[in-house]
Amino acid sequence: MAEEPPGVPEPVPTPPPFASVAPPAETPGVDSAAAPETASPQTIGPEVAAPAVAVPEVASPEVPERKVDEPVSSAPKHAMRAPSIGNDATDLLNGSKPEQRELPRIIAIANQKGGVGKTTTTVNLGAALAELDYRVLVIDLDPQGNATTGLGVEARNFELSMYDVIMRDQPLEDCIEPTSVKNLFVAPATIDLAGVEIELVPAFSRELKLKRAIDTVVDDFDFVLIDCPPSLGLITVNGLAAADEVLVPIQCEYYALEGLSQLLRNVNLVSTNLNQTLEVSTIVLTMFDARTRLSVDVANEVREHFSGRVCRAVIPRTVRLSEAPSFGQPITVFDPASRGAVAYRELAKEVSNGAPQRSR
């Protein structure tokens, strides 16, 4: 038999050269615990425990102990308060709808709260009534003159204003200016009206100055819309004393309801002492946003108390209504197909109630 060759011993594996390399020395002044760890796929050696880090103890807040029989409240921390109208407002103005008035009609658009849409309603309601072939006069009693500029009438285009009519007894017909809309006219206002509140104090029969001026021209128009300032001063009292009815725009927000009682109380005082035929005939919901719960709550609250006087047409919050005054045009001219224009046309139909135009 052939002898087997001597066996060759298997080679002994030598450790990789990096296995016996000592770990790098720590750099003075550098915390090894804070140094980033370098992952090595072939690291061999005993695990080194990380240095312990002392964590300060944080005292847990004390929770008050609840009694066993105490009910657990499920109400949210910030519960929304439902808008409400005072009982005095309900007493001053019941829900019954006033009788239909004959033409001509003098309507004061009033609300002592600013930014509720008085001027917007005055301008666009007047333009929508003019589209229905009614002859409309807008009287601007606001010293800011927004109704004047909103109808495209600039201050340099007229000589007399409502200040001259009230304080200097100028004829109202000399103050009236035509607008770009057929059948729509405006009696303009300037910043001079801001001083009327003080200048009227010593005047004789100061509350009836506007009424006497309107009486001279009322037969020439079907509707006279008085844009009152956002206050309850002498200018607003003049507007209420001259009107037969009041249209109240109410913004669909909580603050708009807060001053409604005071407005109705002032209307009642003027009706008792100066103008017995005056009454709140129309309430218009403005700046309505159907996406918000608050707008719906305010609308429901107003309709619950004054259902017979609240118009079915609701004025939405739209950008086009805000843009129209910058072009000196009502919304029915600026964007006839917009939601705002459609809403004011519906409002005009409700306010006019289909009254026939007068023969002139």
C-alpha cells in the first residue's frame, strides 16, 4: 500500500491587525460621553459601560384630590356663549310685521355700531331699487362721506353738501347730485358734518332741521334712504325724526347684538317725543358666513325674536362687495352676477313689496 503523505497542519488564523489596537486615548478637556459614537461593523472586544449621567428629579405637580361623589365635568374649558338679545329689546319691538306703507317712503338706515354694513346697504339697496324703476334719493349723513364716494361722486364735483342744508338752511334740491345709475341720486356729505354735533346744540328746533328739508323734495322720489352715522348723536336723531321707518343692518357676529337694545330704546324715545309714525320696519342680516357656527346662531337668535321684521334675503360676506366702493360703483353695476348683487336685488324686492311706481 502507498503511504499517505504527511498531513499538512491547518494554518492558524491570525487576528486582524485592528483587533489588538488599543482604543484611542481621550483628548484632555473633551467629554468622551458627549463624543459621537462611530459604528464599526467588525469591532471586537468587551463592551465598555457608558458613564452614568445624573438626572435631576422633577417634582410632579400636585393634582387636587377629587371627592368620590363629585361629578366629572365634560364641558369644554372655553365654552362658546350663545348670543342673546335682552328682554327689553323684545319688549320694545315685538315680532309682528308692520303694515305696508305707501310711496313715498323715507327710510333711515341706522345702527350705532360701526362696520355692520349701513353704508353698503344704503348704496346697494338704493341701486337695486333704482333698477326696479323707482326714483331713489340717498342722503349721506355720515361725516366720512362713504356713501357719496361709493356712488362715484367726488368732493370737487359739488358746491353744497348736507352741512349747508342742515346748518345754513340751503334748499335740499340744490344739494342733490345725479349718479351713474339711472333713477339714483345722492345728497353728498363732507367732513364738515363732524362739527354739526356741537353747532346744533344752541340751534332752535335742532332735531327737525333735516325733516323740514326733506319735506320740500319728498314728492319727487319714491324712496329716500338716509345713511346715518355710527352714533346716537344729534345727526342720527335728525335722521330718525325725518324718517317714517328704520332699517337696521345687523352683522352676524356677537358684538352686533350688544347695542341693539340701546338702538331700539332711542327709536322709541324719538317716536314718543318727535315722530309718532317712526318704527323699526326692517332688520337685515349682513356679512353672513354660512361656514361659521356663530353666524348661524346670530341669525337664528334674531329671527326668533323679530321674525316678522327680519328679511328673508341675507347679505353674504363677499370680497366683491368690499371692492365695489373703490371703483365708485354699487355692486349691481360693478359685478351684476355676484352673490352680493343677487342678494341686494332680493332685498329690494322685499323692501318695495311690489309697490307700483307713482305717476309723475
